[in-house]
Amino acid sequence: MAPYQPKSDPKWLVALTLAVALTVPFLFPVLILLSMPLAEPSGGGVTLALRWLGNVLGTDLSGPVAHDVGTAVVLLLIAFLFINFGAIFSGICVWWERRIAGRMQSRIGPNRQGLGGFLVWVADAVKFLLKEDLVPAEADSLLFRIAPYFVLTGFALTFVVLPFGHSVVMADLNVGVFYITSVTALVVVGILISGWSSNSKWALFGGMRSAAQVVSYEIPAGLAVFVPVLMAGSLSMQDIIRAQGAAPWDWFIFRNPAALVAFFVLFTSQLAEANRTPFDLPEAESELVAGYLSEYSGFRFALFFMSEFGNIWVMSALATTLFFGGWQVPGMPAAAISALKGTGAWWGWQLVSMAVFAVKTLLLANVVIWLRWTLPRIRIDQMMTLSWKYLVPIGFVCLIFTLFWQLGVGAAPGLELASGVALSVGALFVVIAFFRRVFKNVTDVRGDAIDLSNW
Amino acid sequence: MADRAELWIFLLFAIPLVIAAAGVVAARNPVNAAMSLVAAFFFLAGIYVLLVAHLVAFLQILVYAGAIMVVFLFVIMLLQLHDQDMQDAKLKAMQWGGIIGASGVLTVVALAIQQAGEIHWKAVPESFGTVKAVGMLLFTQYLLPFEATSLLLLVAIVGAVVVAKQRI
């Protein structure tokens, strides 16, 4: 038999699709970056914009009321951009996840709409918008209608403190990390209410499971978050990033052995809080139809899914901030950054820092997607055991170890560097082993050709 | 200028807060009452943020709107109260007691505000309401009440375990 010949080799189309998929969601952070001067509370951006607008319209807009209204408009505009980033990111993430799922299960996946099926997420969104918005006759109609907005608000509020780059952060709150853990509490309330108000046993079971799961996993997540907080001495997201360096051995994850463990505790807990497989018990298709989503259709269903996939970004960005050095770029210490201020290179630096942050976050997001298609769903008792008997005690041990570690670092500052170098070299070996394995698997299957004809 | 914007933001939080709080009392369905309470907690947190007490605001959301309300909703949903049960309770007496108590509190607060006269607001230091400032107070000036509260919570947890274990 003749060796297998791919029908076509659309390398360039694949590259183009991937480039578009990577660019489109990040147009929004770039727009936010451009509107940042307007949002400066003392920068006078709003005053300048109003003066320009007043000249165009031929009226005087320098009054205080116009200033207040102008500020409110700018803030609404930025909030609009952030929510759109969440929506577009989750849309493209759905496509990307379906393509990965196809590859991992040896099938093709959606490849019809647009190049590489890229437009399937637009088609999905249009379909959701056009579908009928059904409210079950016996449901509590007010709560049923309002529940998706609780979930959406809990998701969207996190963008207030999530950094996108060196200066692209809406409010660098003093309580940053803590703010994220508290506003995501709204998601649980939304899920519980959607489960109850549907007046369906599947939805109720799903809502109950989800609430139990999220409340349980909030504790190990909170404990794990406190490890980098202790190391940085601050809860502010930007301060935590500034306390780290650009090189891997300067990242918190490697600077302290307990932080490495805490990262895995946090990552597992966040998977559970976001209802991702292997913790997707609340919407387990094989047992509960679709859990709390069973009765939803159309736009409200889309809101739930948008938050769920957008949460992949939120959890990855949080882990990047806390453990992987955020937007730090090699060769750019704080002094070099402040020297750039006021020059054209300042904007270039902002873009570079945003790109670094986005790449780290997307790599983590990919791991989240891989896990979904690799691991089976766990049972509810295993889920509870994992949280209360393993993750919570491990979290406490990490916290107390870090307290002593910080004392040790105070006495011998070389300790952090030693741990950082040792652990990052170890991590490098793991990554190399991973790529060797992947390479071996690819060559075992089909020599050295990667078939893109069905992409 | 800042005062006027502050007033607008205050009204933005205060009016819905009062409406939501009234909803907690007026709602017939306990789940609706609980949801109004969640909304009230959020608007209250907004007012805390306006007072530059960020830590208190988000602690409040995390503990009340997050953990405690989820437990409330769990209990309400599991108990499945019916209208019949609600009427059996001595609701009328409780309502009258509530009205008298609420109007008493309102009178005291109104009188206190009236007697305080004109208030001269002091500017708070930069560190006000930060995690560090609250922590310093908690672990120096208010250490005893803090430790007493944690002991109380420990007793509550042990009590809950004892009660639950009896049934298992």
C-alpha cells in the first residue's frame, strides 16, 4: 500500500487562523490601554477630551457636571471593553477547546464555518441569540430570569483588579486578591438560585452540588493564595507582580518549595470552583442532564457558558499573577521602566508587558483545556475527600512552612535564589521530558509529517 | 467637585440598599427574601468602599454574601417551607414587635444626628482602611476581643460537629 498522502497542506491557512484567534480577543486590552489616560483620576484626560468635544460641538463643556458625566462615560466605555474581552475570549476559547478535543479524541472537530471552523463561535452566538428564551411554567420566573446575571456579574467584576500588563489594570486595589475571592462568591449564589428557581430536580441537584463544591474548595484556594501574599507582603495584584522577577528563578512558584505545592492546590481548587472537568459534577451530563443549566435556553444559557469559559482566563491570569511573575520582562527592572515614562517607547513597553502576560496566561489556559479531555469526572465523595482531607491540610502546611521560610530568608537571603534555581532547573527537565514524549508519540504514529488537510 | 460625585455614588448605593432591605422583610417567599439580603449586602459593601474601608467591604461580601448566604439558601431549600407553616408561626406578633423596635431605633438615630449638630469631617490618613492598618489595630488594641471571638467560633464548630455526629 502506498504511504498515506495528505490531500492538501494548508499550512498558511492554519497559521492565519491561529493568528486571528490570538489577535482578536487582545484587541480589547489594547483599546483599554489606549483609553487608560482618559481614566486617570488626576491626569486630566477627561478634561482634555471634554475641551476637544466642546470645540467640535461649539459649546462650553468645562463645567463640573460635564466632567462627572464624562468620567462616568469613560468608565462605562472601559467596562464595556472588558466585558467584550471576556465574551470574545470565551467564544474563541470554545472553538479552540473543541478543536483540541477533536485532536485528542482522534476526530476532526468543527472545521466547516470559516477557516478551520474558526467562525463556529460566531455561529453559536448567533444561534443562541435567535433561540426562544424559555421560562418553565412552574419556575420562579423572576429569580430564573435574574440568575444568569448574578453569574455574569461575579465573572465580570474580577476584571476590575486583574492586570493585563504593566499599567493596564483598572484599579490596583489594596485588597486585590481578596477582592477576587470575594466577588466570585456571587457566582455560587447565581448557580444556586438558577438550580432552585428552575423547579426541576436535575437543576436543583446540580445547584446544590455546585454550591457544596464551591464552598468547600474556596478554603484550600484561599489558603494557597496566602502563600504568595506572604512572600510579597501585599494583597495588591500589581505589588505581588512587582515583588517577583522576570527570570523563572525569580518567580514565586520556584522561590519557595511550599509555593510550588500551593500552586497545585490553587490550580486544583480553581478547576473545582469553575466547575471544570474533573470537577464538573454540577453539570454532569450522564447523571443530571445538564445540572443547573437544564432548563435554560437561548441567551441566558449563553451567559452561563460565557462566564464558564471566561473563567478559564480569570483563573489562569490569577495563577500567572500570583506564581509566574505576571508581566515581568527580562532586562526591565523597575528603574528602566520608569525611565521610559513619557517617551514613545513607553507604549511599546506596555504592549510587550501585555504580550508576556497573555502568553503565560494562555499556556496555563491550554493546560486547563488538556485536563478536561484527559481526566474522567470524579465521584462526589471523592470530590469532598480531596478538598477536606487532602487540599485543606496541605494548604495549612504550605502556609505555616512559608511563615518559617520567610524568617529563614530574612536570615539567609541566598535561600530564595538556591530554591529558585534548583526548582526551575527541575521544571526545565520536566518540560524537556514532556516535549520528548510528545515528539516520540508523533513520530511513532506517522513518521514526521503532521497532517493538516482536515484542519 | 468630589463631594458631589460622592453624593451621587452614595445615592446610587443607598437607595437600592433601602429597597433591597425592605424586600427582605416584605418578600413572601423565603428564597426571594434571602436574595434581597444578598443584594443588600452588595449595596452596603458599596457604601463601605465609599468610606475607603475596602477590606471591610470585601470581608463583608466574602463572609455574608458568599458563605453565610449560601448556607441560608441551603437551609431554606432543604426545609421547603410552605405557606401553611408560615401562617402557623406567630407572624403577627413578630411583625408588631419588629415595627416597634425599628421605629425606636430610627427615633434614636434621628435624635442623635440632630443633636450632633454640624459635623466637621476629618481627612483620613493615606493608610486608612488598608489591610496593614486594620491588621495593626486587630493585633494590638483589639487583640483580646479578637482572640475571644476566635475562641467563640471554635466552640461553635465543635458544637456543630457534636450535634451532627449524634445523628450519624
